[in-house]
Amino acid sequence: MKIIFIHGMNQQNYTAHRLKEHWLKVFKLGLKQMPCKVNVRDLHIHMPFYGDLMTKYRLSNQLDLNTLLPKSFLNNYLPIHLHPHNPPAKEHTPFVPLLLPATDSAEKSFSERIYLTSQLVKDRLLKELVVLLNNFPKLHESLIQQFLIETYMYLSNPEFMEEVNERILKKMRENEDYIVVAHSLGSVIAFNLLSNPAYRFSIKRFITLASPLSFRVIQSKLPIPIVRPSCIHGDWFNFYSQDDFLTAFPLCEAPFNFDPPIINQKIYTFANQPHEILGYLQHPSVITAIIEPFQKNEG
């Protein structure tokens, strides 16, 4: 059995090697906090990379995923940044902070409480905006088309979609068992690909992190009818953060009210980067969902 990691958008500043190295660093940090000891090399992890296609098509995403504001607005009109700007390092992967369990605010310093409160207020406001946009799919699509270029390209450009899918298909075989772990736009890509009856993969567990599949504008671009992919032979776990405004809803309402149902789990991530892989891939519930099938096989 192998693991396939499928990344989300805004990764064009990485190379395939450095992005995988970054994800593995986050994943290993989470594994270290678990009582069981797992050797990552025994998990046979593969990670298709499609971030370079944005450069090929001479495109760039204009929306900052931590603020839902245009990057030009952040750079030109705000006197201070709403979050630290840490571009990926050129020679090594960025520093990965440890995701600690939620603690009593009284244990934090005054400056820490002020910062945390400001981030949580921002997250709540943006979450309300996303909920509102979900009720107006045309407006939501316009926003995606203008600012989330990579998402719009995959959903609306058959050539771009085919190239992305080819990157993933090169890492998968129909005679192998897989655990697919997909983050953000990667969950849309994975669901779309696994829904194609032309591919007869054996997916023992499907894990979506920070998935935007609940948005109506995303659903309108998916093949109809939207059904549970038949190649998923095990559980589908969907993890979403209570502070992640880009994943405002669990996948439990129509058309995702499948039988067997998707197992939705609300978790906590970093308040200042609620949508990033940093908080999702090292969370103990996510780690457990990934390694559990391997432990069952050993038993």
C-alpha cells in the first residue's frame, strides 16, 4: 500500500522535491507527537507536483489565501501585513512550527492574547464572507476567475486539467492499493480524477484536508451526477478547521450525503494560517487517519 499526497494551489515557488520535503517535514513533526513509532520510509509516499504549470501558462494567483485579499492590495495599501510574509526558502524548506493543543488563554502573555484574538476575529469575518459568497455562485465564480487563477484553470480549462491529471496518473497504478491525502484544490483534483470510471484504482482510504468541495461554484464544475467514487473501497475522512474560512462547511449536505457517509472531523489549525498544510498534516487526528490502515495490515 502506498500514500499519494496531492497538494493545493500557490505552490509554484517550490520545486517538486522541495514541496515534498516540506510536506514530509510537517508530517514527521506530527508523527513524533504520536505514541506509536512509524518509519516514514515504510509508508511509500509519493507526491505528484503540478505547481510549475502556472509558470508554463504564465499565470499567478492574485489572492492571498490567508486574508482573501488581492496581494497587490496587501503590498500597496496596508501599512502593516496581516500575517508574516515568509516565502519558501531557496536552499531549504521553511521552518515548521509545532501545532500545540489549544491552551487556556490565561496561560498566554498579553501580547500573545491580543495577536491570537486579532487573528481569530479576522478568520471569523472572512468565514462569514465565504458563507455569503456560497449563496451567490456567480459572484463566487467571478472571484475565483479573477484571483484564484489556478483553481479556475483546473475547473474550466480542459488542457490544464489534463496536464494536472497526467502528473497524478504517473504516480498511480491500477494494481496497487493507495491512501490518497489531498489538500485544498488537491481535494477537488483528486475527487474529479477518482470519479472518472476510466480509472479503476483501489483507494483504501481517501483523506481530504481543507477541501472546498462544499462550495456550490465548485460543484457546478464537477461531472454530474456527483456520487461517491466507486474506487474508494474504504473510508473517506474530511478534515476541516473551525478557523479555516476557505472550508466553511463539512461535506455532509447534498450532493455529498453519501452512503456510506463521509467522516467529517473538525480540528484546530494555526489561527494565523488556518488553511495551510502546516496545521492539517501534523494534527494527531489526521496522522491517525493516515497510518491506521498500515497498522491494521500489520495486525
